[in-house]
Amino acid sequence: METSNFTAVQARYFAPGAAAAGETVTVQIRPDGFFLVRANGSEWTVPYTAIDIQQGGFDRDSLLFVWPDGSLSLTDPSACQTFLKNVPSELAPKMFRLRQTQAHARRRTSIGWAVVALIVLLPVFLAIGLWLKSDRLIDWAIGHVSIETERKLGDLIYQQLSVGQKPAPEFKKLIQEIGGRLTQGEPYPFQWHVVSDPQVNAFAVPGGHIVVFTGLIQAAGSAEEVAGVLAHEVQHVVQRHSLRAMAHDLGWRATLSLLFGGWGGGTVDGMARKLGGLQFGREQERAADIAGLAALKRAGIDPRGMITFFEKLAKKEGGVQLLSTHPTSDDRAAALKAEIERIGPWKYQALPYDWKTIRKQGS
């Protein structure tokens, strides 16, 4: 090997009994070993056969050459690079093993940091994932709530909502009869309630409670118009629109309570409050309309009542809305007409009610 390729460099020499910080020496590679020169002029050679190579320094970024009665540290990066370009053949196997050790250490360190990062960041990623996928996850959870659980919850919610309401028994039989025709074969045990209130209003409670205000009956021009509204509300229950909307508003705690049937009074109170201001999306309203038409067809009821009632609401000054959650518009009426045309005509008979007499009952 050509020793001229290795310029003499400064290094730290450590030996038993010497200063802990070591002493500065000059070192040069020679054919038989490291040639060391002390500041006092003494010099000697350390044979390669006696030397082992290790990593040194706080950051493990230096080379440490160790032999039985001393060691030499190359802390200068340029000195390390110079040595690595001129590794003596006698030290090459040891240098190869050191590099393997360094590579393993780097992999272990990388894996260690990756594990630490995973532990630290996993909750963050899970939180972000839950936030991004929360709608789908809540929908999945609601899909696994049993009808019996939903029915019991609906009973409790209705108990809260019925406080202070004034029943209108004169219309109860009418609503029960129409509702019964619309819900034959449905899995929910529907219950029908008529409340004395001038608002043009009706709403569905999860589990099967349908509440109709007398103002809606007075505003309707026929039993078929009332049937159209009931058909729409029934589908909000069957398709669990109300339950899903309340779960989305109240979040995961309420959803898990629903899923495992362990809700408390706070969950029931929260859902009862939410029901009054519930907002359905455009797709949910359309789904309730279309499925409501199908229910009218099964019951043999004229579907035009549904259209005329929504058209009537759409023309009201100020844009009267059903339950303040059912945006009525000419677009919805047009969509219903298009759906009836797509389905095709069906046989129906006029509902057997004298509507003028019925409306007078509430006057």
C-alpha cells in the first residue's frame, strides 16, 4: 500500500494512567501499522494485527482504534474520510464488520424512531381518520341498532316531546286509518298522534311515532293530501333518517349509546331537543318522497294529493316549510310528477271521508 496517499493528521491518544481527555498525537499509516508521534517527540508504531476498530464520539461519528495498552480517536471528519479511502488490507475485514454493525444500528434506530412516531402519531391519525370517515362510521353504527332498541328510544323521546301538548282526539281515528293503510308490512309498530296546534306541521320520531298538527289537517284540501304527508313521514322512520340525523348532530357518544342500548337521560333529552330543529338533506327528502309514492301505490291511494299539498306549501308567502325541515318547492313537486310518470298509473279509489265535515270538527 502507498503510504504517501495518507497525510499525517492530528488525533487523540488515550492510554492507562494518562489524562482522561487524552493527548494530541500525529498519526500516519505505514505498511506495518499506525505510526504515532507525541508532542514530546517520542514515536512508535502500533501493528495492525493488534488493532480493533470501533465507533467513537457522542454521536458515534468518529473512528476509534483500540489495542491492549491504548486507543486512538479520529474525531476530525476529514481524517476519518482520509482513512476510509486508505484502509490497510490488514484492517479491511474489521472495517467491513464495523460498517455492517453501523448499518444494523442505523436500521434499529430507524425502526425505533418509526415505532415512537407511530405511538405518538397513531392517536392523531385515528382521530383524523374518524373525523374524515365519521359520517360513514355513524351510518354503519346506526345500521346495527335493532328496531326494538330504536322503538324503546322513540318511546322515551316522545314522552319528552308530548309534555304540554294538547291532543286532538277528533282526528285520531282518521290519521290511524290512513296511516295503517300506508304501513302494512312495515317492521315498525307505528303509533299515530294528533296535536291541537295551528302550525302546518307533522314530524316523525324514531321507532314509529308520527305526530300530526291540526293546522296541517285544516290546510289540506283532501284526505289524499294528508296521506301524501303521512307517506313521506313514514319513510323518514323506515329509512332511519331522523335517527341518523340526530346521531350525526350529537356525535359518537350518543351513537355508541344507541348501538349498545346504554343511553341515559342526557341522550334522550339531547335527541328530543334536536328533533325539533332537525334538518334533512336533499337526498333524504327525495328518498322519502319517492318511497312515499311507492307506499301510496301499495295502499291504492291517489298520489296526486302528495303533489298538490307540496305545491300548496310552496306557494305560501314566506316559503312555509313542513316542520321547518322539509323544504317545499316546485322542484320537488316536479320530481314527484316525473316519478309518477316513470312508475306508471295505478288503480286507486278516493278515500272514504267527507273532508268538509272532517275539517269542521276542528273548527
